[in-house]
Amino acid sequence: MRIAIGTDHAGYALKERLKQELTRLGHEIEDLGTYAPEPPVDYPDFCFPVGERVASGRAERGIVLGGSGIGECIAANKVSGVRAALIHSDETARLARQHNDSNVLALGGRTVNHEDAVRWLGIWLSTPFEGGRHIARIQKISAYEHRLVEFRRS
């Protein structure tokens, strides 16, 4: 799977650890930065490109990282077609995929330990979308995004 990943300085160490795991699992990684742990770095500069890669189909999934993952999740979700989920447990990793068909994973480099993050990444990558009753909900989100784009054009 092709996976785009991006972070600010606060998520740099976790990004490097997740890249190791992704490589071990055989995934193709597009690292969109940052490439050093020195601040200051603004997370939108990395989260928007990750979201754009996923939304355009140039990446199948994306990962955004920062101090808490909150702002990174918000930024990625500004890209139409992105369903970013802030993960903080095995359960949220599973449900993000199973019920929400999450295509971008958000994690906080200052709020989670690396072992948990690696486990959650594995759950998120391996859990299929359940479909069924969840399809209509995702279609409603997509329809709203399309209406919003049209509204902004008019």
C-alpha cells in the first residue's frame, strides 16, 4: 500500500518509528516532512499535502502527526475526501476503519508511546471497512463536501 506521512517537529520521532514499521510491513512510504526535529514547524504545511495525496488517489492512506494529533486531524480533514481519525486506543483504531472508512490516521507524538502507536497503526491498516449501514453515513459526508465546494464556487 502507498502511504503518505507528514508531521511537524513534535511528531518527528514518532514519524521515524512508524516509517520503520511501515517498511517492515512492506508498504511504500511517501515522507512529506518535516525532516528534522527542530522547531518551529507548522503542521498544516505537512498535513494538507498528506490529505491531498490521499484525496487524489496518489496515496491509498495517510498518516499525520504532531504534538497531540488534534490540530493535525483538523487540518487533514479540511481536504475534501479525507476522513482523518485521531486514534488513542485499540478500539478507536479498529472503529475508525470499520465504521468510518478512515483514510488518514492522526496521532500525537507527545501523547502516545511508540509501542501503542505501532500497535494502533497495525490495527488501522489491517481492519477492513465494514460497509453496510455505514456506507450511507459516509455518502452523506461526501455529498456535503461536494455541496460545500459548489457553494464556495458560486
